[in-house]
Amino acid sequence: MDDLTSVKKLEADTPPLTAKARAAARTRLMTAIDRENRRGFPLALPRRTVFRVAVAATVAAAVAGTVLVASADGGDPRSPRMTTLSAAQVLHKAADRTRSTGAGLPIPRNDQYFYTKTYITRTPVKGGKTRTWTDESWLSVDGSRPSRRQEHGKIHNDPPLGEHEVQWPPNEYAKLQKWPTDPDELLKWLGHGRVEVVEPSGAKGGKAGGPAPDPDGMVFMEACLLMQGPRVMPPGLQAAAFEALAKLPRIKVDEDEVDALGRHGVGVSYPHLTFTFVFDRETYDYLGIRLKGSNAKRIDGEWRQVDRYFEMRSSQEVGVVDRIGQRP
């Protein structure tokens, strides 16, 4: 009873682990015990004490803002091995995955179109029925031609960009080629120089009476815009974007995210922002973006945010085509 009480006290002030993390930890522990017993070298510590140590390790991982993932043990492929990953490590693995898979798309011409097929799920924050959409869009690469965009099942026929309108981030491959692929340089680029605003008094802040801008938050949001696409990334740019985000000290792991196709992944988010990058838990492929949104409604003469929801957007198909209506 003393050991169990100690374990409860140990977990009292820590975030609860997911059922998946607990199951993986338990499997790893029991496999190790069984392996040692079969070899004739029983563990030196009593089983209750070993369980307490295992719980302490998993709780410590949760406190550190990391994620526990199970991978195959080098000696026995049937035995899971617990691996603790931070948000930065998840992003570095995603960058490595991007480099290994390659772009896979032809370099687009400015007179062509990006074709996208996007799966969307939207679930009310307070619970309720989940709505789903499958949207197809054809977007002019340089904006010089009309585009057809589908959002939540509704079709929008967009005119060409005006003379003084600019797409940001750009879609043109030639412009993206000028972006740095060094993570440190790209970090400055995404943050527009990451200039810190200082008031005359010396106190940090924005405009009079306003909150101080968060340069790292700006970087995260710019990366969200870049990844939401659609666009063809020059070699190394997407990987550099993930590695640039890995340098932000406040990024955190969201342990178990489910994308619009039901695939379980791991998320990386930034405090107080409503966007989360979601990656495959095993391959670290980029799956999409999860966001928290709401609808605007006029109440008593004022516009208010109501009907808050969680939305997951997964781009399953992306291609380059010559005309609206054509599919890759």
C-alpha cells in the first residue's frame, strides 16, 4: 500500500497521461520483466518498485512537455521500446522525412493551376455531431487567371488578382526559390527580421496601451500560412521551415491528434495560438493543420464569436494541372 500511495502522490500534480502512453509503458515494463525472467536473471528490484520507477519516468516525460511513442526494439521486433520526443525532435524528424520523400511534384508554370483535394472535419467544442467535407480547388499559380475554390462544400469563383494585390506567401516557384533554406535565416525571414519593439521608456511593448508583439508567434503563424499552401516547395524549404520552428523555445507537443481521415498523429503547437501542425506518429509525414475557430453572429447590435469548434484540414491530394476541372 505504501508504494501505491507514493505513486498516487507522484502523479497528483502532473497532467494525466493518455491511455495510449500508459498502455505502451505497461507493455514495455512487462516485456522487460518477462524477458529477464526467461533468461534466468530476475530483475534486482521487486516488481512493485519497478512499476513505481516506470510511472515516475512517464510522469516526468509528461511534465517536460514531451510525447511518448512506441517503436520496435532492435533485439525483438515484437517488443515496443519507449521513446520520449520533444516538440523540437518531432519537427526535426518531420524535416528528415520531407528530405527523404522529396517534392514529388513538377515545377509549376505561372499559367498553370494547383489542384487540391482537402478533407475537413469540424466538431463543436462543447460536443455534438461532427461535420465533414471533401473540397476540390483549382488555384491559379501566379494569380493572373480566375480560380475555382471550394470551402466547406461551397464553390467560389475567384477573379484574377488585381494589379496591386499580392499573394503571401507567394505561390510562384521562382519567388520561393529565393527564400533561404538555412533554418536560422528562414527563422528571421518568417519573422520579418524578428524586430523587437521598445517603447521610449525602455519598457517592451507595442503601440501605446497595446500588448507587446510576439516575434516567435509571428514565425509560427507565417509557417502555418506557408504550409497551408497550396504550393510546390523548392528542395529544402519545407524541411527548413520545420527546423526553424524547432528553434522556438515555447513550442509544445499535443500528444494524440486525429486528422480528417482518422489517422492518429502527434501535434506541435504554440501557446495561445489556435493552429496545430499534425504529423504521422510513426512516419512523421505532415498530415495537416488543426485549428480552433468560431462563427460571427450579430447579437444586440454587436458582432460576437459564437459556435466555437475544432477543425482539422488534411490535404490528401495536391497536383499541378493546366486548366480548371482537370485532375492529376
